[in-house]
Amino acid sequence: MTRIRRGYIAHKRRTKMRFFTSGFRGTHSNLTRTIIQQKMRAFVSAHQDRDRQKRNLRRLWITRINAVIR
């Protein structure tokens, strides 16, 4: 019986995933399951940080306006 080579489409998809996780270290940039988990975590953090950035800028504006008024 001849040896069957595994599908290259899945391999291509996984190497593509590794391309997007270039900033992660260790296992988080090598294993498929942890890559997916880290990407989900990164998306959640990015969403929270956008809200936090708006909050911080609002505080800064209020502080500056208050200083100018005084």
C-alpha cells in the first residue's frame, strides 16, 4: 500500500494562522488550538481597551476644561 500524503489545504490554513500570530511567543504561535485561543483573547482585549481609551480621553478632556475654566 502506498503512503497517503495528508491534505495540503489544512496545512496551508494552519501556516496562514501562524502568519497572523507573529507577535506571540512560544506555544501560542505554534499550536493550532492555542493560536485560536490567543486570537480570541486578543480580540477581547482590543475591544475592552478601545472602551478604556474612550474613558481615559473623556477624563482628560474634563480635567483640561476644568483647568481652563478655573
